[in-house]
Amino acid sequence: MNPNLNLLQPYPFQRLRDLFKGITPNPDFSAINLSIGEPKHATPQLIKDALVNNLAGLASYPTTIGSLALREAISNWISRRYGVPALNPETAILPVTGSREALFAFAQVIIDNSKPNPVVISPNPFYQIYEGAAFLAGAQPYFLNTLPENQHVMDFESVPAEVLKRTQLVYVCSPGNPSGKVMSLAQWKNIFELSDKYGYVIAADECYSEIYFDEVNPPLGALQAAYLLGRSHANLVVFSSLSKRSNVPGMRSGFVAGDEKIIEKFTLYRTYHGCAMNPAVQAASIAAWNDEAHVVENRNLYAAKFNVVTPLLKNVLDVEVPDAAFYLWARSKQSDTELAVKLYRDLNITVLPGSYLAREAHGLNPGKNFIRMALVASHDECVEAANRMQKI
């Protein structure tokens, strides 16, 4: 067996199940689950119709690169959304079966183990796929703490030059999970310039890019930042997904886009990996990327929940509406695990302890004393959860 499998840590939700083992939630309250970032809003009818109307495609093997029509739809969406010149759909875009598997597989392509002690930098707190991808690619994760004092973004000033020299891959998540923080143009400029100097590849995870609260100022994207800075896409690959944007997490549809040389090698890898997208899903994905009305409606549903829930919780927790994404990253004066147990036991509300989303690094766990609440449940359930929480 691959010995690096022994380096993988339990997923946060397994740790949460272990934390709650033997605890019976208060039967006086209905269960409200705010722990998992799984969209619960209804899947738009236009996507379901496209899926059903293209079931004949199941009779054919899909290609790794997907249909040209899908790649063109993605290219056009990127151009509309970010105000950048259209990417070449033949060479700069690759459909993937959800951003999660692509983020993991990407490290297996990028990491060069012929060089000593390769490093993968990721934010901390972080999406645990980054860590697992690094370990199984034979690299060492380096966690860059994102704290309130540095606006919950990656501050590369603290990374020793010796580490940067060995860094081959940097995962960036903007809007961030769990903080919802969006990287600024100046912060992207710093990451790009360090990439130029040290040669690392940037994997920009943008799966939350379409959940935001100001229609006039959508979150800045990595490809957009490169364009505004007059840069090429060298050493930059963006990962995006329909799961949150279009409420289709079960469809497993996303894309990677950017550096054409890297996309070429990633395509080669995936040809052997066997992750081609279902043809019916490709057709439904085209319908999704071509329509924005359902995305605006989706954002409005989240905004309505944040506008009511956040003021209620501010009475009892240190919490603000995030820049983007559907999480509240709330600071508490008590232990995050103790608070999670109390909410589950006394109020039948499930939240995720922040320390489970982070690692002890540089002398601290930056998720400690935070809880993450995903406002994915119905409006009434989210408001009910906030009202219950005020009582304790």
C-alpha cells in the first residue's frame, strides 16, 4: 500500500460524528444541520430539463476533453463574468467531474518528486482535499495561517525563502472557505510575483465565486486579476464548479482553465485517470453556464438569510456577513468543540468546530474558538437556529 495513505487525517465530519458519539440531542427541538456546505436550494428546471432531454447520450463513451459546445459555453461564461478576453476552448479549458476531484488530481500532475522535499502551500483553515492531495503526491503541506489580523487571507511575508524555493504548488481559495474572504488585486499581485520568482503553480479554487451579496461588485477572480495586471496565465489554473452556483452538487460538473501547457498535461493525466463527464451532464452543464437568471435568484435566497440571521447572531457571537460564500465564520469566547456539543445537545443544531478545519501550525490552530455555520438550510430553519442560539 502507498505509505502516504497513513498520513491522511479523518475528515472533519467524521471527527464531528466522533465528538457527538453518545450524545442525545434535545428532542424538544427539530434537527437543523448547518455543518455541511451542501447546497439545498432547488435545482433549476432548465438544468433538469436539459439533463432529461439528453439521456440518449448515455449510449456513448464521453471524451476526456468534453464536447466543444461545453468548452465554448464555459469560455463565454468566463469572458462575461470576469470581463476578460475569451479563452481558447480547444486548449485552455477542460471540463471536470466536480472541482473536488480535480483539485486532488492536480497535485498528482504538478508535483515533481525528482526534486528534494517538494512543498505545497495552502491556507489554514483550509479545504482538507489540499492536504490529502499534497501527501499523496509525495509533497509536504505548508500551512499559511489566515487570521483576523491579516484579514483572513494568505500572508506570504511570513513564509521563509527556503520554503518558497521548494514550493511547487500553492492552493488559493477565494472566496475563502470558511471565512468567505475575497482576495484583493494587490494580494493576487503578490502571489503572482512570487510565482514568477520561485516557479510554483497556482491552483485557484473558486467554487464559491457566484455566492455574493453585492451585484455591482462580484468577487475578483484569478484570471481577471491576471488580466488587470497585464499578465498571461502562466502557472495559473482556475477551478470552478456548478455545485454551489447552480445547486447541482449531485451532477458533479466543473472546469479547470488557464495555463495551456499545464492544461495539456492535465488532460493527458485525466485520459488515463478516466474522469470523463457524462454526456447528459455535459448538456445540462451547457444550459447552466448559459443562464444567469437562476444564479441571481440563488444569490437572493442566500442574501435574505444572511440579512436576517447575522444581526440575530451578532448579539451572542463575533460574526459579520462575509464577502462571499454561504458560511458564517463566527468567533466565540468558549471552546469551539464545547460550543458545538452544547448546540447539538441542548438545541439540536449541528455546526462545525473551526479547529476541525485547520491544523496546528506555527504555534496555533487558527480555527480554534471559531464555528462554521453553512446557511444552506431553508430560510425558516436558519432563522429558527439563530433564535435558539440567542437563548444560550
